[in-house]
Amino acid sequence: MARYREYGAVFSPARSWPRVALWSLLLFVLGIAARIAQADDPLPSWRDGEAKAAIIHFVERVTTPGADYLMPAERVAVFDNDGTLCPEMPVSTQFAFTLDRLRAMAPAHPLWRDTEPFKSALAGDIEAVAAGGDKAILQLMTVTHSGMSTDDFDAMVRDWLTRARHPRFGRPYTRLVYQPMLELLIYLRSNGFSTYIVASGGTDFMRSWVEQAYGIPPEQVIGSSSKLLYEIRNGEPVLMRQRAVDFINDGDSKPIAIHKVIGRRPILAFGNSDRDIAMLEWATMQSRPTLGLLLHHTDAEREYAYDRKAFRGRLEQALATAPARHWVIVDMRRDWAKVFRD
């Protein structure tokens, strides 16, 4: 019988195959055990507490036959994006893209260096840009996101995402998904929910990457949009992005967008700022079972800590409103055992 030496020991195939088979069986059993454990705890990155219990209780309530049972078609859940599913500090993913585009375009526009909000943006003074309000931010985005087809814009965003890295975490933006939120999306979908993004970010920008990151298809992304123009170019039909805003999906506009696109009122809404109040009210102020949730950023060590005084993602009025509306406050430091996917 052939015998082999490996790592200084005598190896006999005839004797070792049963051992290999035993290890394979053990690994198989451990894999099953892990899947069973995950099934027992659908939200393993959430610490046991009121927030986790409220989510699981709500899902069981509307999916178990009885007085509160809702058909799958009625199980619509809506989520804000920046600050709810992924970080929005120091700037959102789309604004980071905007700043990079602005720097690339700046040599052809020398007047920008003396004109606001371009001057502050090129200098990296984000708070000064934010002080200009939504008008300043929209001006930067319309300039950097227009003059191209929707296909070219999509390709540009995808290319940027392969190269861009978050300034603090040093990882691609698509890898900075909150693991607890990813588990929640999977948990909801496994229980017949449809999950939508309803955010102020650009619809086309988010559609370029959220399916890969969250498993949410492009048709379930509702955001702000630019005006489009249909043209035939080089014998091909294209949609050209114009330097004009078509719709801003923020604040009170979110319920309107939900009605126009989905045609159903959600029964679950998850946000993180005062700009999500209307969306949470639209979802929770009805006679059916509902659940409203707000993510409170309280973890400066693993992510960021901000609320009432933040220049973006301000969470003040919503915190005060939450008790009366019975919205669940998810405290990042307290309720999440893990923040990011990796």
C-alpha cells in the first residue's frame, strides 16, 4: 500500500479516507446547526432589547393568521438610504461622487474658484456648502450630473464606485452597508414584505448600486430626479439628463412619491432624521398594524454620533415626536452588536 509523508507524519490513504469523511460529515452538521441558529435568530447582529423585540413581534403579528394578518401585497416597507442603510457622514455617497466630479471638471471652469457654492466645495468646506442650503447642493449636483445619457451616467457612477473609498473607513462605499439593516431587509423579504428605498438621493445614482448592496431592485428605488429628454443619437434612442430638477423627494414629498410610485401605504417605515417624519407619519397613522423606526446615531467609536446639532441628518423634532407616535428609537451603540457587513 502506498504511504506518504505529509507535515512530518505518515499518511495512509486507506486509513485516512474514513477520517476525511468524518470531518466532512462534522462540517456538514455544523453548517446545518449554524443555519438553524440563524433561523432561530433572524437578526443576529441586533442585541436583544426593545427594538429587536418590536421588529420581530410586528413581523410575526402581520404574518400569522389571525385578526392582524395582512396579505403579502399589503406588506410594504420603506427605508430612507443615507444614514439609515449606510453612513451619511462626513458626506453622503452621492455627494462624495459630486465632489470628485466637480474636481475633475474644475479645470474647464476657472470661474468656479471664485463663485459659491463651487468655491467652498472645491476647497472641501462642506459646512459652508451646507450653509447654502438645498439650493447650493442642488446646484452642484445638477452641474455634475447633467449633459449625458442615463446609460453614460450609470456607467460613470459604477466606475467611480469601484475606485472611491470612504475617507474614514478606507473601504468602498458599497461595502459600508449596515449589517443589522441588511439582516432586517432579508428578514422582511423572507416574510413576504416588499422593501423600497424612499430617499432624497438621486434615483438614477442609487439604482446603479443598491441592488448589489441591499438586494433592492432598481424599480423599488424612489428618489429625486432630474428632467430627462428623449433623443435619437447615432441611430440609437437615449434619455439625456438635463440641467434641471424634475422632483425632489424629501420631507413632505416622500408620502407623495410613495403614493405615485407604489400606490399603497406602507406598514413599516425606517428613517433617521427629521426629514423622514412625513414618511413615518404616512406609514404609521392608519388603522392597520404598523411600525415606525428611527435610527439614532450614538456610536462615535464604530461609526458617528450626531442628532440635534448635525448639519445633515438632524434628528431633533422626530425624537420629540417618536413617543407620541409610538415610533421605535434604534440606538446604534446600544442595539447593534455589529455595524458594518465585514
